[in-house]
Amino acid sequence: MKKIIALFLFVGIVGCSSNKANFYQPIEVKEPKVSYNNFKDTVRINPIMLPQLVARPQITTLGDDDVELNIDEFNRWGAPLDKLIAQVINDNLSNIFSEAIIVNHSSFRKNYKFDVTVEFKNINGRLGEFAKIDAVYYIKDKNQKVIKSNNFYKTNTFKGGYIEYVKNISAILGELSETIANDLVSIK
């Protein structure tokens, strides 16, 4: 009897641990379409605001009818998504503004000229079909007065699975960063 119980326990443990989780992160655009070498200001990136639907470790995508959500336990973000996105926007802006100082929000950093807040209304897509970002951003001066705000909406189509989905989210974040950069330059 003990051997049968041990066998069931062994099969149960092996069966439950057979799926390996995959971890992903959005990445910066290595060669941005725009570049502003004469922009030398300090820009602070505030904490990213995400809808609760995607503010989770699992990658969330849409089902066939846009009503169903696929929350995949085995395909996850490598860190909190808001932190990953903030770092990608920081890296993208650093590539666009080679002479500027781009910093993530910190209570220690008080010396900045522009303050950027990005609120994501939606980040979603359907595997093998599309990836979409809908966001609004605000550019404030040091006194926290909004000097520019803008809506951003972009959809990319693609074929493939999670890797292609994350690459397309990364590309859209690159375009969002370029739009923010263009607005920062227009303020000067």
C-alpha cells in the first residue's frame, strides 16, 4: 500500500513540475528613427500606471472573441511590468537624446527640467495577430505644471507566439518614446 501511495505522489509531483515557465521582457529600440544630440536637459520618468488587468506577472492576451482573457501561468514577465516599461522608455529616450540625462523617478533626484508620466489605458493583443498599446502621457515642468499632454494609440500586426508579441510591444514602446521625445523637443 505504501508503494502505491509513493508511486501516486511521485507521478503527481513529476506531472505538476513538467511545464517550465518562460520569462520575457520588453527591450529598447537599438536604433531609433529620431535623434536629438542638442537636447541636454534632465528628464525624469515617473512610475508607470498600468490597468490592473495587465499589472500581473503573467502575460495577458485576448481570446478569439475579445471577451475572453488568456492569463498564461507559464509565460510571464521577468519583473513587474510597470518597472520593465519604465526602464524601456528610459533606455529609448537615452538613445534618442544622447546628451540628455534620463532618470527614473526617485525621491533623491530633485534636479530635472521635465517630468514625464505615462498612463497606459490598455496593453493587449492576440497571439499571432496583433499587439496594441493605448496610452496618455503628460509632460510637466519642475513645478509640476502640465505643459504638454498627448494620447498615443498604436497597433502592430504579427505572426507568431509570445516572443513575437513581446517584440511588437517593444516596437510600440519605441514609437511611444519617439513621440514623447518629439514633444519634449517642441517645448524648448
